[in-house]
Amino acid sequence: MHPPPPGPLGDCLREWEDLQQDFQRIQETHRLYRLQLEELTKLQDNCTSSISRQKKRLQELALVLKRCKPSLPSEAGRAAQELEGQIKERQGLFFDMEAYLPKKNGLYLSLVLGNVNVTLLSKQAKFAYKDEYEKFKLYLTIILILISFTCRFLFNSRVTDAAFNFLLVWYYCTLTIRENILISNGSRIKGWWVFHHYVSTFLSGVMLTWPDGLMYQKFRNQFLSFSMYQSFVQFLQYYYQSGCLYRLRALGERHTMDLTVEGFQSWMWRGLTFLLPFLFFGHFWQLFNAVTLFHLAQDPQCKEWQKFHSQRRGRKER
């Protein structure tokens, strides 16, 4: 090969040669990556099918033990009880294993995302996603405090109220999607926790579609004040619970994928000093909201959507 000419063209040709050599290394690395990826996929399928077979056999074994346990003598009964404990322990180990294997999405994720694999393969990626979920809740909580304060004290407009309620719908919808992804990656989120976010999504949609009128204006300030207070309590809970979880994880008493949650959990007794009054007051305020809405529905001046549908149903029955 001829030596490159002097000047800028020679520099460009030498740079191109370096890029060519680097590109060849990239091609080889990518080839090895694809081979290992195919091998990883085979290992994942093999491991998934093996775990499924083991779980099926364990269920059959547990059923046999349950049937024969009442008729066993005392010593054999203790052995059977010990075997049941080992079966439960094995099922817990399978749960941890499956957190690193691709799995079919549940109904909700299938409807929202389709058949996309949402399993994160590394522990660092799982923890980073969980940490991003916590930060998302914190940032949106601060934004909700500011917007609810603005709607309550600065603007009395149905447009700004609708924007706030739409933000609530989007927030809770996003939480349900993220929480289902966390569950697919081994986070031990309770079913009631996700279900109450489904309910919150629906109720936020109700507030979004509630037309402006006398009954809406009667409930508006109370709802915005409650939303502001609820976001403030969630802000306090985040910092308190994140500190508790950090200490318990350091001691090995909590899972790395456990979350900070609204409400009160058993592990929160540790170091609890000031949070309970805020929580109880918030629950009583929710009860007061329910009573207020019940009285508004009974008001003869109520011509809005709840009362309208009940009156129309009564006319049809007559």
C-alpha cells in the first residue's frame, strides 16, 4: 500500500485506517455477542422448562402429603411437616430464580404493552429501575402538591382542574404499569397495593369527567385540599420509609426490590415517631369525603352525572 500523501488528506487516510481496524474488532465482538445471546436464550428456555416441571411435581407431592398427613403417626407426621416446610422453601427459591428469567406478561401488561419482554436480567438493572420508580413517585408528589395548591388558592377554573385531574389519571396509570413490571422482575408488591392504584385511576377519571356545576363547586375545594394534604403525607412517608428500608436492607432483613409504600406497614414500627397522626388524619379525611359525596348525591339540587343517571334509571323502571 502506498504511503499516505502529506497534508490533511494523509491525516484523513490514516484516521480511516484506524477506523477500519476498530470496525473489524467491533464486528468480531458483535459476532461473539450474538453467539452468546443465542446460547443465553437456549439456557433461559431450558431453565424455565425445568423449573416448570419441578413446580408441577412439587404441587403433586404437596397434594399427596396433604391427603395422607391426617392418617400418619406422630413421628411420620413430624417428618411430613418438615417435608412441607422444605417444599415451601423450594418454591421461594424458584420465585427468586424466575425473577431473572423471561416470563409471559400478565393480562394488564399484555393489554398495555403487548408481548414485550420486560424482564431485566441483571441485579443492577433491576435495582436501577426500582430506584427510578421511587424517584418518579417523589417528583410527581412534589408536582401534585404545587398544582393542587395553585388550583385551590390561585385559580378557580375548570380547565386547570381538568389538567390536575388528568395528571392524576396519568400518574396512577403509569404507577400500575411500572408496578407490574417490578412484579415481573421479582418485586414482592402486595396485590392490594396495585389494586388500590387501579381504583385511584378510576376515581381520578371520575373527577376528570365530572362536569362543572353546583355540586362540583361544593366539593371542589374539599377535594383539592385533601389532594394537597395527601401528597404532603406521601412526601413525608417517602423519606421516612426510604430510611427504614435502607437500614433494613443493610441488615439483610428486607429484599432489595422492596418498595416504599403509602399507608402503614409492619416494618415501619422501627423508629416511628411522628407519622401515625398524619396517616390517621388522612384516613378520617377520606371518610369525611365519602360522607360529603353521599350527602351531595342526596341533595335535590344535584343535577349532575351521578344523580342524573340514578333519576333516568328510576324513570325507566316506572
